[in-house]
Amino acid sequence: MKVTDHIKQAKGNTLFSFEIIPPVKGKSIQELYDSIDPLMEFKPPFIDVTTSREEYVYLDRDGLLDKKLTRMRPGTLGICASITHKYNVDTVPHVLCGGFTKEETEYLLVDCHYLGIDNVMALRGDAMKEEKYFSATNGGHQFASDLVSQIQDLNKGNYLHEVIETDNCADFCIGVAGYPEKHMEAPSLKSDLKRLKHKVDLGADYVVTQMFFDNKKYFEFVDEARKMGITVPIIPGIKPIAVRRHLHLLPQVFRVDIPEDLIEAVEGCKNNKEVRQVGVEWCIEQSKELKDAGVPVLHYYSMGKSDNIKAIAKEVF
Ligand code: FAD
């Protein structure tokens, strides 16, 4: 079922959902199940599965370094299929521009369609580790908006090289990313919102936000988006701080601000067990306020750790 239909069906009640990251290759899928199991009691209608960009590894060949391109966390689609099969829940694979040609994207979407997957998140992806800026893969897309167009074309039976007249068209519900504190490369929040509007105009059905730690940023973002004519659901994505180094890491990687009160509370902790508790309590307060404001879904970035998300969900749902 489509994410937007789940939202309609909930009739104003806030739903619980979360995002998981495929394990590093070679690890068992059981570890993933172990992190999902404790969260199933909160009845997520859908679970997102991220896709990681390819990266270079350097192999020592008799003293010479051999540079190889590889994907360390493959298996997004397989994981989606396994989770749907095991838990009878919808899954949302993240589809990236970076690292994929348009042909490969088409094959992936055809696989999604055959698997009965109704939703996809259309994302550009970040620059590769070695790159300063994102550069499109040869034969791939430059912006998430281009990916939205490709998915919408497929929904109409327009494949890359031919129009296929079929009564079995895909009908993907498309999610896209939004940034309450603006995307790191955007010159301003307003110009970033225009880009978001463009994705929605091309056919994106809902937005999931980057994490934020100050709800005011989310509320202002939604206000601005509505003024600009973006009417689709805007789902807040949130994450509890879990270790002290998140204070530096999260702003560095995601370009998000951390409120002073939260910084002080984390800095006052004696160890990471205390930090985790502070992070959970902050996220509970954030979640309660967002829920009271009537957000359609609270979407948690679990990052493979479910114990803190469970502690939060217990207080909120
Ligand atoms: P876009 O919408 O293409 O925007 C990228 C930048 O380009 C923005 O600054 C925008 O303002 C600008 N822009 C857009 N269109 C144009 C245009 N026509 N001309 C000029 N500028 C333009 N990354 C992963 O690798 N894997 C994941 O699974 C993943 N999941 C995510 C889930 C969520 C909810 C979020 C918020 C992010 C996720 N990301 C993921 C990170 C995401 O890939 C990065 O933030 C990436 O840098 C931007 O992706 P986007 O889809 O927002 O790109």
C-alpha cells in the first residue's frame, strides 16, 4: 500500500515508522531482524531501507595497492523483499541517482514492481567519499528531480527507449527528501524549497525531512513549504543523539544545528550511557510536540540501533 494511503487511512493519527541501513556485506540479515523485532509492536505501516553509495577500497597486491570500486552495504531490494515477507509490512527502498545509470535504475524499478513494492524514495545521494562535490554517474541522473521524472514516466508505461502500452503499469508512490535547515549545497533555504517544489510538481507524493533537533525548524519549514504551494505530506525524520561524538559528527555530516540546551545536557554527561538517556529524553519531547501538532508520521533514523527508538516509541505511541 502507498505511504500516502497509509496516511489517509490513519485519519489524522500519527503513524510510527523508521529507517534501517543494510548490514555490511558478509554479515547476516538476522542482525537486522534483531533490530527490527523490538519495534514491530508499534505497528509501523512502512519501513525505509537505505541504499549506500559505492566506494573505493584499496587491496594490497604484493605491495602494490589495487583500487577497486565496491558497495559495502548492498542488498537494499533483497532486504525490502525479506522484510515484507517476514513481517507483512510495506517497505520503501531508497533509489539513488549516484552510482546508477538510468538503465540500472529502470531494472531496479522493474524489480520493485514485480516484488509488489508500492513506494520508493527518490534521492540524489551524496558525493562519494573521495569527491568534494556530487558528480553524476556516466549515464545517470544529476538531480533527484530527474529521478522523479523517470519514475513517473515508468508509471505511465514510458520506459527509457520505448513506450509500452500495457494495463500493468507501475504506480509508485514517490517520496523525496526535504531539509528544514536547507541542503548543504543550496545557496538559501528559499532556493532549496523551490527545488523541493520542483520535485513535487514533477510527481513526488510526499516528503521526508532530514533530521533536526529543534522542532521550530520543522514547523517553519512546513509553513514556508505550504506558502510556496507544496501541499503533499511532510514527514518529520528524527534521530536521538546516542553518543557524545554525535555533537560534532551530526552537524558535520548532515549540516544540522544542535540546540544549546541539548549541547549542555550532553556535555554534562559522565559517560555515553548518560548521553544516550539525554538523547532519548530529548527525542521523546520532540516526538510528543510533533505528534500534538498532528504530523502524519514520526519517522525515526534508527541507524541499526533499536533500543533507544523503542524507549522513545513506548512513551509516544
Ligand atoms: P536533490 O533534490 O537533487 O538536491 C541536491 C542539491 O541540488 C540541493 O542543494 C538542491 O537545492 C540542488 N538542486 C536540486 N535541483 C537542482 C537544479 N535543477 N539545479 C541546481 N540545483 C539543484 N543518501 C544516500 O546515499 N542513501 C540514502 O538511502 C539516503 N536516504 C536519505 C533519506 C532522507 C529522508 C534524506 C533527507 C536524505 C537521504 N540521503 C541518502 C542523503 C541525500 O542523498 C543527500 O542529502 C543528497 O546530498 C541530496 O539528495 P536529494 O535527493 O535531496 O537531492
